[in-house]
Amino acid sequence: LGRRLKELKKELANTSKATNLQRYKDLERQIRQVEKAHAQATKSTRGFLASLLSLDKIATSVKGFFMGLGMVITTYVIGAFKTLVTTIQDFERSNSKLAAVLGTSIEGVSRLTEQAKFLGRTTTATASQVTGLQTELAKLGFSQDVIEKLTPATLKFAKAVDTDLSSAAAFAGAAMRMFNKDAGDAESVMATFAVATTKSALDFNKLQASLSTVGPVANSFGFSVEETTALLGQLSNAGFDASSAATATRNIILNLADANGDLAQALGGPVTNLDG
């Protein structure tokens, strides 16, 4: 009301009574109405505050409320600080473990540490969880350069198939090794597995159990990771459990791809690709 009153008075001062009498009268009328409303509002507010402060009981209650609120805020801040300290300590322990696995110092894994911090800020994973993923890849013998390239793709894969980062890292690293893939292929390979779990009856657990059995055989006979995953997906769709699907796929490939095998000879030659 006070702000509106100032605006009206300013406009009135800039309005000529001689040349714009009607507007001048309108402004005077509006100013009187706003002044009246402003006076009533001010009087009500002052009366309320006076009565509030004159009552000891209410004043005490208000004080107690703000003291309680202060305690709640203080407790929250202390709790948040403790959580922060714990998070930092966990991250430091994770980095120490990563450095030990890689056979270097904390300073020696600074690049991976910065990557973990960045992914911890920009994804739903914490920095400590990312470092745990990097540690699992390090256990598989990957170098820091390769780990740095594999980490983002593996993180996306873990979220896509809804599994923990350590399990995803162990699976991703083993799969890359099985099919002799370079670190630059990580995004494509992980995308293949992620799509397979959404477009077929395969889930991460089935894929994890099956690929370890069939992967090395499939790769040795020339089947790609995409083709092998597609075969596992088809068998899973047909109702095979993970163990049966893995064993069946391995035996199918062995019989089809072995040029000296009875099946390959009966067919007139070996089969070493998905179309065949």
C-alpha cells in the first residue's frame, strides 16, 4: 500500500490539473482510498504487535519456538557436517585401496580421483562408488588410461541394468577381455548389453552367468559380442535359464563353427556368424 501510494502521488505531481482535469480527480480519489487503507493496515499491525508483546505467556512461547527452531537447525547442520566428514573419509579410503591395487601412491591416481569427483557431482553415483568401480577394473589388470576410458561407459551400464557399480565393473572388464575389445569400444559394448536387457528376457544376472561360459568360445570362432548376446537373448526368450542358455549356445557354436565337426560337414561347411 505504501509503495502504491508513492506511485499515485508521483503521477499526480506530473499530471496537469488544467489540461487533464479528469485524470487529476481520479488520482486524488485513488490516493484518498489508498491512504485510508494504508492507515487501517498500519493501525492493525501495530495493535497486533502491541498485544502480542504485552502477553508474557505468548512472548515466552514465541521465544521458545525460535529456540526450538534454532536447536533443530543446529542439529541438522551438525548431522550434515558429520555426514560430510564420513563421506570424505570413505572417499579417501577408497582412493587408498585403488592406489594399492595399482601399485602406486595417492598422488599417482590423481587423474582417476578427479574423474571420480566429477562423476560423483554429475551422476547419481557418489565419488566413493565411482572409485570402487575403478578399483574393480584395476583388479582385472587394466591400466589407468584404460580404466579412465572404461569408467563412464560402465557407470551408464550399471544404471541401465540396475546393478551395483562393482558388479558392473567386474562384468564389463571381463567382457572386454573376452572379445579383445579396445577401451575405445567400451561405450558400444556396454550399450549392446544394456539394450539386450531391455529388448529380451535377459537381465543382468542371466547375462553375467551366461557370457562367462559362452564368450571365450564365441570369440575364438569369430562371433562378435553383438551376435553372441543376440543368441543368448533368443534362448532366454525361449525360456532357457542362464546356465542352460550358456551351455546350449556354447555347444551350438562349437558344433557349427568347427570345420572338422560332424554338423559342419553335414551342412557343407562351418558357420561363424549370426546370419549363418
